[in-house]
Amino acid sequence: MVYLKDEGSEFEAPIDFVWKYIFGGEAHDGAHKTTRNSKIKKVSDITIDYASERYLRGKWAPDRMRITMVPPISVTTEWLNGVLAGSKFVYVYKPQGERTRIDVYGEFTSPTLTPEEVEAAAREFLDSEFRDDAPVVKAEYSKAKAARP
């Protein structure tokens, strides 16, 4: 098991806009180039079961996550199946005016990877998630601001 923290990333939009994006379903899901064929099953008002094929470590493979959203504070994820099965992590959101800070804390593990490979895969995952979301959040927020009277 590898403990990781990734602190200080920022979306260029206020927290209320970021949460609208996160809950946007298809728009948010479509931003991620490392997932395909996703299926979302509502477990409760704040929890979903998210199954997809994920591109990680150079190949596509099925995976499944349980994701709990507690706006505007956090998103907690438990990786149920896939290369990082057993991993648990939380995204913590902090409003900073026209920006939103995102810090991630978690314990990552794998049934098949060494600790060094787990760390590399977890960082690859976190980097790709932010890299996919950040420009979409920025562009959508810019459009929304421009449309205001």
C-alpha cells in the first residue's frame, strides 16, 4: 500500500461552478480520455457505482469504483475492481474566490503491481484526471461568465 498526497492543484472557476461540472454527468464523463464505455448506477443520493474501461499503465482494462460526493467539500472514491482495486482516496475542495483548490489524499494498492508501480499508476491516474478536467472547467466557466448580462 502506498500513501499519496497531491496538494495544490486549482481549477480556474469558483467552487459552485466546479460542483455543477462534477455533477454534470455526461459532460464531466466525456472530458476524460482515459475512460470509455462507462456505466453509472445510482447507489444513493450521494453515491454512485462507476464502471468503465480505463486506460492505465499502457492498456485498456475494466474497472469499477464507488464514488461518494459530499458537495462542496469532497469526493471519496473506493476502487472496487481493476488495476488499483482496494485503493481509497479523497478529493478535498477549497474555495479560493474565482478558483477552487483540489487536494487529494489516499492509500493506493493493487492486487498485481509492486509498490513502485502502484505509485506510478496512481500518479498517472491523478494527473490524467486533472489534465482532462482543468481545461474544460476553465472553458465552460469563461463561456458562462461571457454570457452573463
